[in-house]
Amino acid sequence: MIRNGYTQFAKTASRFCGRPRTFFVAVMIIFIWIVTGPLFNFSDTWQLVINTGTTIITFLMVFLIQNTQNRDTEAIQIKLDELIRATQGAHNVLLDLEELDEETLDAFRSRYESLAQQARVGLKTGTLDTGTPEAQ
């Protein structure tokens, strides 16, 4: 219940904060703050107001951005997994790669870098770089 509420809040807040109008409001707040500087003799309190406000907003935005980024990344991973799963000849072992440890990922990366290098060499000799390595 709380998680769904936070997720909905994060989605709404990120949509709102990402709009040009919101950026314009932020710029106007800073402009007003700058213009009021002479009225307050550029006092420590005057500086503290903007520093405190921007720090609080930045602190909260980090969590909203991270939440949005996590959701987007998970959605992309699921879509990529579905493409792998649905593509004939694709290696299902590549599903869920983001959950593997660094050494295993490095092994997969090395294998695919090797395949890419072989394809580049093949292109220079006139071989097509389409299809699957297993079919060649």
C-alpha cells in the first residue's frame, strides 16, 4: 500500500518536475532571490534561504530520480528479456544478465567482443555479418 503510494507519488512528481513550466518557475524563484539581494543587503540569512531551499529540493529529487530510473531500467530489462525470449535462435541464457556477477558478465562480454571482431574481419574479406555465428 505504502509502496504503491510512493510509486504513484514519484511518477507524478517526476512528470511535474520534468516539465518546462516547472523549470521556468525554478528560474523565476532564483531571479526573485537575486533581485531581493539588495533589499536584504545580501545578508547571511538571504543566502541561507536559497542554500537551504535548494539543498532540500536536491536531496528529495535524488530519491525521486533514482526511483524513476530504477522503474525505467526494470521495464527496459523486461522488454529486452522478452525480445530475447521471442527471437528464434537467440540464447535464452542471456535473459536476466543484469543479475549476474561481474566475472560472468565479463565472460559474456568477451565472447560477444570476439564475435564482433570476427564479423569485422569477415566484412573486410567480403563475408556478410548477418545471421548467427552458429549457422556459419
